[in-house]
Amino acid sequence: MHIVFLDDLGCYAAVAAGGSFSGVLSPNPTPSEIAHLPNFAAHRDLQVGRFYHLGTDKQGNQLYGLGTRGNAQLFLTAANDLLKILQEDDIRLVDVSGFNPPLVRAMAIAKTLFPLEPFAVRTAARSLARVFPQLVHYLVMDSPVKNDLTLIPG
Amino acid sequence: MIIIYSCYGGSHSSVTAAGIHLNLLPNTREAKNEELLSLPYYDAQVSRDHGRIRFMGWDENGHNVYIASKRNLGNNFARMVGAILDLTQEARDKVLIIDTMPYVNLWMVIGGFLSRRWGFKNVGRSIVLYGTRQSYFKFIQLVTLVKQGGFQDARRSDAHSLP
């Protein structure tokens, strides 16, 4: 199965969610652990639609991040409709864009300005670390993959 | 194959193109207002419908024709859908997304905005119908190209959004 996490650029909350699913991150990770995740803040511009492979979870599911910048719900609706039309039940989409705090969005822009890159990445990781427990709670309690208990992280 | 005509609200240009594709509208002359208004979903979708992919019918070659609204995602919509479809090679080859926005004129924008966003149906609908008729032959040309398969080869080398 493929699990695709949607967020603004596909490499912030989506990467953290992927880290949680794959077991790389503990329930209370440090900002440094988040900042050093593969593909965290990997974007070079603000182009949406980029796909990031985030690894594999314990059940062998492939994890991805996809950037949808403010249109996650619209895209979720369209993609789910299309997957139903194609009768593809091997792909699950999870919107985690709501777990990108405004500061992360601002840092995503700052990250594209070369001198600010290290500062932006560290600040975004710190900001995400604060909301990470809520993100894990959402993934466990409310996510679209909740029907399949084997997919619950941790 | 699945052919999806997409535009901002899924109410006017995509519906018109899909209507021409399915022979619900004439392809040798300009459509009349009554013909346009008789199309399913024409000037009917509202904001909560955005994102939904609506079935319009089967064409003479057995292709399924759909419409979709993508707001201001532009080509990013096709890029994102393409990214999802890339996960399954079989699905990717089945879907063709056609962007009808390049053929939308100012009248359609103003009329659509008045009718769908602000609820001034009488005024907005008149303007959007006028605009649709202004661009009608462009939609015919687009659909003709789609039916001739002119986009099939291009689709393989680029994203799924055409033109």
C-alpha cells in the first residue's frame, strides 16, 4: 500500500508524519531529530506537486509526502474521487497540512532565501516539534487509515 | 480511457468542452443558450462541489468523460494528480486531464463570478452564456484535438495537463 501525506510543500508536517509512521521518530522528538529527517525542508522553491519518498513503515507500506499548498482538501476530494473511479484502493491520502503552524509556512518561504536557510530549517523543526504530539494523536485517532489498525504508528 | 476536462469551478468551460465531446452540443455551429443551459452541471456547481470529479458520459469510442473543478491550482492540479497516478503505472496511462482554462475569456470570468460566487444568477448567467458562445469554436477545436488523439503522445512526455 502507498500512504501519501499532504501538506503545503510535502516536506514539513508530511515528513514528520512519515517519520512517525515509519518509527524513526519517537512520540516526543527533539527539533534536531525532526530537522535531520530525510527530505525535511527539502524544497528549493515553492513549487507544489513535488513528491518525496519518506520511507517504509513496519508493515511494508510506502510513505510519501506531496505538496498541495493550501489546497489539500480540494485535492483530497479530487484524488479520492479519481481513485474510486479507477478502483484503486492501494493508495491512501492523509491531509496533515493543518499541522503546519503559520511559522512553518513563513519559514518555508524564508528557506528559499539562501542566507536564511539554516535558520529557517531549525525554526521550522522547532515549531513542528511543538505540534508533533497533536499530529501523532491525529494519525492514531482520526486519520483516514484508522480503519486498518495495523497501520497505526508506534 | 478516462478524460477529465477541468476548469476553475467545473461549471462552464469544462462542462461546455465535455458537452461538445459527448455530442450533447453541436460541433459545426455555435450552441444556443438553451442548449448550453440544458447541459448537466452547467452554471450549477457551487464552492462546496469544488474538487469533485463528475461523470458526464461515454463518448463514441467508449472513453469515460468527466469534469473537475480545480480552483486556481492551474497546471499544479494535473501535476499533483499525475504524482498520485505515478504510483500505479496502469492508472497513469488511463487518465488524461485537459485544462480548459486557456479558452476562458473575461466575459466567462465575470459572469461565472457573478452567478456562482455572488448569486446574481440572472445577470451572471447572461454574461457567462455570451462569453461561452464567444469562445465556443475554441472549445470545438480543443475537443477535436482530444478526439484525434493529438494529446496522447504529448501526455507521455509532460504532465497530464493539456494544453
